[in-house]
Amino acid sequence: MQTNSQKTEKKQSEVSVIGSGIAGITTAFHLGKKGYKVNLIDPRVNSEINNLNPKNGTQASLGILMGNIYKRSKGRAFLLRNKSMKLWKEWLTEINYYESSFIFKKPLIKLTNSKKEYQSMVELIENKKEYGIELLDKKTLDFWNFIFETKLIGGLISHEDGRLNPIKLIKALMHSLDQLEINKIENNVIQISKNDKPHEKRWNILLEDNQSINQDYIVICSAINTQKILKSLGYKIFLEPILGQVIELELEDENKDWEKWPAILNYQSINFMHHSPNHVLMGATVESGNKPSLIKKQEMLKMNNTAPKWMKKAIISHEWNGVRARPINEPAPLLKELEVGLLINTGHYRNGFLLAPACAEWIGLKIENQ
Ligand SMILES: Cc1cc2nc3c(=O)[nH]c(=O)nc-3n(C[C@H](O)[C@H](O)[C@H](O)COP(=O)(O)OP(=O)(O)OC[C@H]3O[C@@H](n4cnc5c(N)ncnc54)[C@H](O)[C@@H]3O)c2cc1C
């Protein structure tokens, strides 16, 4: 058990968070709120935030939170989701920025034309009564049958799931980091090593320009580069790149009753969002590697040969993709305390936005209890 003076001393400790994607930003935010002296290191930490030319997986993301429609009710993945859904509500009120009220849009609707999937929707609703999920009524299904020119078997609406606008959220969080006086270091970490000098901070970080800094704690949130940074310490962390793609469609001038569209519409494993007048975003996690393939894009557009006419006639007005780091032979995400003062919060191959607050909190607890 730590004494109060040990706790105060700990809060004066210096932590470096490596990587300023959503995992690193939220870890820095959480540790900053806890009173630690935090450095956030990334060559892109001051880069423009946009998804026209995404600088990392985070800027490419769609920011969808599918926390409540998760079918399990126990285990690590469920607990992380459950915790995060609660924390996001709190965090969004704390992010003191004029745009923060526009960041989270709800609800989420999922449609299906498979009997098996419909049955699991019915079971989900039965098992998770308190999560604000309902089956779609006939009138709503008729609307989506009309939109997708099909005969759906059913669907559900999850009132508390939805979408965090990633670009607005990152801007708001970055602004909060400034208010918390988090030190942003625009640099590339080349190597980390243990400090063997007594009375000095435990860890040394070597930056690209040969500067080096000593730290009490290091949290690595550097996605696909994690294995490289840890190699000299002998740790083997295996991650592979998995691409996510987004397509923005411009539709012919047709009224699709946009006010009836939810924040997120999920159908045929594709997420749809009404974006701006007559524009729809479509996103999916489709392929391994880090180069987009034309075939996968065409498959997404064909929607398993169920694409409605309005989609076939639409033009692609914009598209982007981003690399996600998937752990090999381990469940995502990788939350680990490798040794005293050295932690990782990475391998967010999907759901990086969804799980970010619970993962940041896990890191905070580990540091507090070390
Ligand atoms: C198209 C697409 C759609 C997605 N949609 C969703 C969604 O709807 N909902 C959801 O929850 N998730 C979604 N995801 C997944 C989500 O974006 C990722 O899980 C998340 O962004 C991963 O964040 P990260 O911080 O781990 O990694 P990244 O965002 O990749 O950030 C890693 C950072 O580390 C930095 N770095 C690397 N090496 C070093 C070094 N040596 N020194 C310093 N810094 C370094 C990089 O510059 C980078 O900025 C989507 C992803 C994509 C690509």
C-alpha cells in the first residue's frame, strides 16, 4: 500500500507517451488529468489534422462506437467496451472546446437479410435489455427496404451507439492537452534503453536528432512501429498491417430522406454515414497489407451483389485508407506492463476509438500501482 507522500511523489514523475494516434492522445489526456508531467512524442504531433491525407490510422478512422451491440456479456473485450462507453460520456463533458458538443452523434442501425443474423439480433436484445437496443418496427424496415431496394429480414437500433467525429474529437483532445500543459515533442523515437546510472530516471529515450531524454515511465502507443522501438530491449511484439478503406459517394440529386438516417447504418458489414447533402461515406475493414486493392474497393461497392441503383449510379468523390496494426497470435489490443516503468497500449487494429478511454485508464492504474 502506498503512503500519501509516495503518491504525491509519483504524480511528479515524468511519463513519455510515444505515438500521438488515438491511443497515445487519450493516454496522455488521462495521465495529464491525473497530474503527471507528460510528454507526447510523435513526428506528427503538430501535423494538420484531416482525413484528406490521413497521417495515421487515427486520422483515417470513422470513429464508430459499437459498444453496446457487442454480443458477449463477460470477458476482457466486453469489460473494455463497457468501461469505455461510460468513460466517453464523462470525457466528452470534460473536453473543454467549443466544438465538443457536436462530436458524438447517435444512434446506430444494423440491417440484415440473413435469418441467422436476425436470430442473433433477437438474442442480443433479450440478453442486454438495459442497453437501449430494440428491433426495428415494420415502418422503419419498409423505409430501409425502399432505400436499399431489397427485402430485409430485420434490423435493430442501438440508441447509445453511434459515431465520434474523429477529426473534431482529435482537435478537441489536442486542445485539452494544451490546457493540461502536456509537452508535445515533434520527433521520432529511435530507441529506448534502460538507464544504469543510479539516482537518474529509469529510462532513456533516444530521438532522431540525437537528443535524449530520461523518463520515469514510458508508454508505447506507436502501432505498427512498436516492434522496432522495443527490439533493442529484446521484446518481441508482432503486429501486421491491415488496411481500412473509406469511400465517399456523391449521389445523383435524389431525396433519400436524410433526416431518417441514423449516425451509423450498418449493412452487409459496411458502415454507411450520411455526410453532407447527397454524400454518403462507406467504410470497411477489408484486407491485409498496407496497399489498397481495386478489387476490394469494387467488392465493397457491389455490396455482395445487393447494391441499389442509386449506389451504382453514384460517383466516388473522395476516398482514403489507413493502416491498422493487428497483433499476431494475440487478441487486440495489446495492453501490457513489460517491466517496471515500461508499458504498451497498442495493436488497436479495430475499435481504437471505442476502446481508447478504458485502455488509457488501464495504463493509469498500472502506473499508479507500480
Ligand atoms: C479507414 C479506417 C476506419 C476505421 N474506423 C474505425 C471506427 O469506426 N471505430 C473505431 O473505433 N476504430 C476505427 N478504426 C481503427 C482505429 O482508427 C484504430 O484502431 C486507431 O486509430 C489506432 O490508433 P493508434 O493510436 O493505436 O495508432 P495510429 O493512429 O496508427 O497512431 C500511431 C502513431 O504512432 C506514431 N509513431 C510511430 N512510430 C513512432 C516513433 N518511432 N516515434 C514516435 N512516434 C511514432 C505514428 O506517427 C502515429 O501517429 C478505423 C481505422 C481505419 C484505417
